[in-house]
Amino acid sequence: MSTVDLGEDLGIESSTELKNRLAPLLAADGPLTLDASRVGRIHTAAMQVLCAFVQARRNAGLPTTFHGGTATFNDAARLLGLVQALGLEVPHDNLKSVENAA
């Protein structure tokens, strides 16, 4: 099983780099884990890249999971309604870490 560290900053300016880093892994055989344990900042554009990546692998019958999602990562997924699309198991605690949640 391969693991890809998503890093700390998944702001909009890093979305193209994220897409380019994940593209070679679209058809990688076997399970792939995306490590979100260091994500401290995330933008909707990065979440869109991750959703497209997970869906493309799912359509190809290739499993993709997430490991260690930070509160920031999990809150963003929940606020954007992407928990199911990403295959996450996110607890329903208070949304404390998301900036400008309104």
C-alpha cells in the first residue's frame, strides 16, 4: 500500500501542484492512502481536486482512503458536504477550526 502525504497547506495556490502530484497515481495498482494528518489550511479548490481523484480511482476499481485527517481537513469536508464523496468517517463535533465558516 502506498501513502501520499498531503502536507500542511492546501490553499488555492497549491491546487495545481496537488493535481500534478496525484495525477501519476490515478492508475496506481492497489490501495492508496492519502495522509491528511498535517493539513492546517485547505481551500475548496483542493477539496475538488481530491474529490475528482478519489472518484476517478473509485471508477477504476482502485481503493483510496484517508489517514489522520486534521480537524481543519475534516471540518472542511463536512462543511462542503464531501464526507461521503471522499469516503471519510468524520465525527460530528463542533466546527472549531474553520475560518469564515459563515
